[in-house]
Amino acid sequence: MFSSPNYSFRVTCVKFSAVDPHKPSKKRIAVIPGDGIGQEVIPQALKVIRASGADIETSELDWGADRYLRDGTTVPADGFAMLARDFDAIFAGAFGDPRVKTNIHAKEILLGMRFKMDLYANVRPVRLLDAALCPLKGIEPKDVDFVVIRENTEGVYTDAGGVFKQGTPDEIAIQEDINTRKGVERIIRYAFEYCEDHQKLDGSPRQRVLMCDKSNAMTHAGGLWQRVFKEVSAEHPQISTQHMYVDALCMQMVRDPRPFDVIVTNNMFGDIITDLAAGLQGGLGMAASGNIHPGKTSMFEPVHGSAPPIAGKNVANPLGAILTAAMMLAHLGFSNESEKIEAAVLGAVKQKKTTQDIGGTLGTLEAGEWVAERVSGR
């Protein structure tokens, strides 16, 4: 254990096999378990990563509610610079604790990483592993295999605006929706490039990009998104394009999700529709995500929150965190290890070696151990 006035972290070196010239060199991962069930599911995901044989080194940071309540620190003064300088990726849990009423630590840690490290592409795969997990009738795994690409650094999440005459009958609250040409263009370009570079689980190519907005009501921001989408799509004539208003998209998602392939949208709509989409794959406990800036240190986190009511009870589903770990390994170049993990998760779901929320009888620890053993070949 190393410590200083600003940092407290534990370093673990992991190496399981001889050097393979086709494998990437050792990667350094900053681990931030955070709060609540993050402190339970992240260790299980790390156990699975180590079982995969990926050549990594992890450093665990104690950023979260416990640290904030202990000494008032949310993020050390040079914390984000340190992450960008010293690590290849960040693996984060969940943030939020009822003891911190303002949730200031969660905002400064999570949104701080997204904004200050410019992690502009929030990538959330939506994949159904077993028909039993989907609440829709007649839907099979092949029918739910799409990805939502959410702009991650703008929109209403910038916290621009303010409150005037707070606490009086004349109170006014203004929340600004910030959309820049740079931000809109780069996320739309990312969506088209993602569509070109990624396949579905069955190996078939991705072929469609759908842009979601509410331009019939939000005319200024919507007009910018519409113009840029039209311009960028013209550069990718081999990719089919579509546009839907967010309310119509939500309705379609619960009626029939089969037409969806790659969806690109703004920060708020992306947040909302991916929680809805998670319901198609078995709930938030199955949902993975990455916060990406190509070529720079990126951050990976399961979509679920800290879930204080179930924290510490060994009932939280670790599969979302484990699938997030697989996503991170693929991003770092460990494609074989990532595929082994995804196959083991599929096996766990099929054999119901899971937590109760998706039909199994195992606890968090036991479900993580089952996947790790399958990945390791034991």
C-alpha cells in the first residue's frame, strides 16, 4: 500500500503467460470501485480479468464517499492529469452515497473524468444474451444487438444556468442545453466510424446509423444536429441513415427493437434511452459502457448506480461490471481475453449461474467466481 497526502492506492501486477509478440504490452489500469455495490462488483470483474491472462497492472484509488467523508477530498488537485499521464484505462464502479446529501463527490469524480479528460463518446452496447431476460414477447438474442453512442461532454450536463430568487414564489431555474459544432460533429463521426469498424455478435456487419433528437421542439440544437448528421452521412454513402424523435424511438424500442443498429444522440437522451434499453437485456445489472476519447486514456464503467439498499448484501449482479471489463480489454487490444470473458458470461446466463435478478441463485461473490473459473478453464 502506497500513500501520500493526496493519494492512497494499491498496486497489483498480473502476468500469466510468456510474451506473445501478437499481444499488446502490459497495460496500466486505474481502478476506482467507488461507492455502494461498486465495491462488490468491481473486485469480481478484476478477478475475471486476471483469470483471462491479460497482461495488466492495476492501481486502486480510494476516490469515493468514504474518502470524501474522511478528509473532504473528491478528486486530488492533479488527479485527472495523473490518470491521463500514468494509465492506459480507468475502470470505475459506481458513485453515490446517502451520507453525502449533495452527491458532490459523485459529480466531481464521474462528470469530472468525462468533462476534464474530454471523454466525449459514451458507448453503451445493448445485447440480449438469453430470450428469458427480455420482457418482450417473441424476442430472441439476435433481435437485440445494437449500440447507443451518446455525446458525453455537452448538453444539459454542463450545469450551465442558474437559479434566481430561490425559495420565493418568483423563483426561476434555468438549465442550458449546450451544443457546439465541434462536439456534435465529432460524436456523429464517431458513430459512423463505429458502424464501419464493428460487427454484431453473429459476425454480420453493422449497416445503419440512426440519429435521435427532439428537433421539432428544440429547434436550435436540433437544427445543428440535423445539419451535421446530413453532412457527415454524405461521406459514408455505404451506411444507411435514419432519424427519429426521442419519444418515437422510445415507443419503438419497447414495441420492436429489431431495426436498431447504431444510435447516436445527445447527452440527456442517451442517458434516458440506454436505461430503457437495459430493460431489453435483463436490467441495469447487465449493462456495460465505455467513456472514450480515441487515442487517449478512456474510462469504463457498468451502467448501474451504487444501489445503496442492496450494497453489502452479496446480491448485486456483477455481470455488467464483468462485461465492462471485457469491453475495456478489447479497447486495449486484448481481444482474445475479451472474447473468453464474454463467452463465460453467456455460459453463466444460459446455465443460470447468476444472481437472483436474472434467474439464478448465486451471490455476487459466487457468480463472479463461477465466471472466473470458466474463463481460466478450471
